[in-house]
Amino acid sequence: MSTPPSQGNPFAQNQPQGQPQGQNPFAQGQPQAPYPPQGGQPGFPQQATAPYAPVPPEQPRRKLSFKTIKNIVVAVIVVGVAVGAYISSQDDANTAAVGDCMHRGSSDDNNPDLEVVDCSSSDAQYEVLAKVKGNYSGITAQSKCETEAKDFEYVYTESGDGSNFLLCLKDYKK
């Protein structure tokens, strides 16, 4: 019969006698550092003892340059002029319809600057009797208004901007 080994693993063969079991047999005499103590619950990361890396400060906001401000101001002015031109053109003679009242903004016969106004306004001077599309000169405009509106008193022709037309007008009586 054989006798059991005095201690340790019976399957550990050829292990030097001075080496405790569970140690690295290839350590060659170097002292093994113990594991650092583990705290907390298993399955949860351990809280760091040192704080995390500092968050860099927020970058200062980029200041608006003079060029950017100038471009914004120019763009606003251009849009304002375009909107103003559009609004002011909404009461021009080319928007007039039969029954509208007109106001003459200029005493120049070549450019009377007719504008559509409300008929209840004190500015109402003329009433539109007919509006005829086409390009007309002085004599042809007179004859066209005679056929379109019998009691007309004035003719107004506009051409050149893509909307050629003739207005037959008479004095507006309030």
C-alpha cells in the first residue's frame, strides 16, 4: 500500500517543495505583488479614487466680424427695397380693372403716374371704363376707346415692360 502525500494536491507532480500551491512556478524567486483590494459589489464597476479627466472649458463663441455684419445689413436693405418696390407697384395702372378709381400723381402728360385708389377716397379723380390689352398709339387708342366705352374722356396707354394695355377713363363724380 502507498501512503498519501503529507499535504497539497496528490496530482501535483514534480513541484518544488518550497513553492506553495497556486503560485507561479516560473516566477524564479521574485516576490509576487498581491492583487489590489477589490471593493464594491460584483458586477458593478469600481468607483475611481481619482476624479475623471477635467472637462475642457467651453470654447469662446466666435465674434461676428465687421464683414459679416455689413453683409447682413446689405442683405436686409436689398430685401427691404425689393419688398417696398413690390408693394408700391401694386397700385400702378397695370393693376387697374374696370370700375377702379385712379389718382394722377404727376402733372406731366407724358408720365401721369396713375395709381389705383379707393373710390371713397378724396384722391379719386378718374374711373376706369375699359382696359384693353395690346399696343396702341394716340389715334388708335382713341378709336379703340370709342368702341369699348362710349362715354370715355381720357385714354392712357402703357407699353414697353411686357404688359401693353390701354385704359379708357372718365372723370370720377363723387
